[in-house]
Amino acid sequence: MNCNVFMKLIGTLRMSDSKHHVVGVEFLKQNGLDVDELIKELVINASVEFVAYYYFTNLRSFCTGLEGEGIKGVIEDARLEDLSHFESCIDRIFQLGGEFPKDIVDFCQKAGADFLQSDRSTTLHEILEKCLKAEQGAIINWNKICKMTHGKDPMTYEIAADILAEEIEHESWFLELLDGRPSGHMRRKYSGERPHTGKHSRALGNL
Ligand SMILES: [Fe+2]
Ligand SMILES: [Fe+2]
């Protein structure tokens, strides 16, 4: 083989073996973003949304009787939007260089959401209190991501801001049910509508 052709071939192989710059992450660091810290917070938030989706499934099921029937629909809307919130951050975590824990138990423990557990003895009032606490925790979580990314990472900021918008709506629904504080609650056209995050969770299609 011609020496020049061989050297060219080796050069080509080296190029294909080497890691490339991830411009989509490097510019974030230049913008002053702590990318590792952001990934850590996003994985925690994803865990909270995933676990809340599971626990809200039980909370919804324990809304029984005439009074429970109305509450069930509100919890169902919030439950399916938590699934949307989990789906909304998956792409971004991997784009940033992050990933989820190998063990789902490790993942779920990050949520710290044991307070959402319920069974048949849980009263409707207790169910609403648990839902409200979950929504208020989510508001704090997503507001933190908004503050970390504002002016530095427009993609993550947009996702976090859209999730935050839905969490604020959810809080207002449960405050209305608990305290009679009017929420201006315009019901979803259908459960899983997710008006703010639908564009980030397209994998779910039309729930
Ligand atoms: Fe959520
Ligand atoms: Fe929520």
C-alpha cells in the first residue's frame, strides 16, 4: 500500500475513534452554567415527576364516593401531566451528558416523596393535602431549574418554565378544593392535554 494512502487511512481511523467536542454543552459552560449541577437537579426532578405519577395513580383510585368522583378527575389531569413532565426532561438530560441510575430503586429514592403514599384508609382531605404538597414541591424544583438556566441555557429554561406553568395551575386547583380559593380553573379539554408541555413530550402522543 502506498505510504501516503496508509497514513491517510490511519488518520481517518483515529478521527473516527476519538471523542468529538460537544459544542451544545461547551457553549453552556461558556455561558457560566454549572452543567454537572444542572444534570443532577434534572435527574432529581425527573425522579419526582415519575414517582408522583405513580403515587397519584393510587391517590386517584382512593377518591371514592360522590364527593370523591369530582376530585378524581382533577387528580387524573395532574397525574397525566406529571408523566408529561417526566417525559419532557429525558432528552435534555442525555443531551447534556447525563443519564439515569442503573437501578430504578436508586432513581425513585431521589424523589423523597414517601409522603404521597396512600391506601383505602386515606381520607379525601388527606389526599388533597398530599396533592397540594406535591405540587408546591414541584414548583420549588422547577423554579430552581429556571433560575439556574435563565440567560444561560435557553432550551432547558423553556422546558422548565413550561413545566412550572403547569405545576402552578395544579397548585391552584388543589388550593381551590381545599380552601375555596378561586383558581380560574379552566378544565382540560381531555385528561393528558398538557397545554404547556405537550410539545416537550411528543413521545406520549395524544394521551
Ligand atoms: Fe409535575
Ligand atoms: Fe403537578
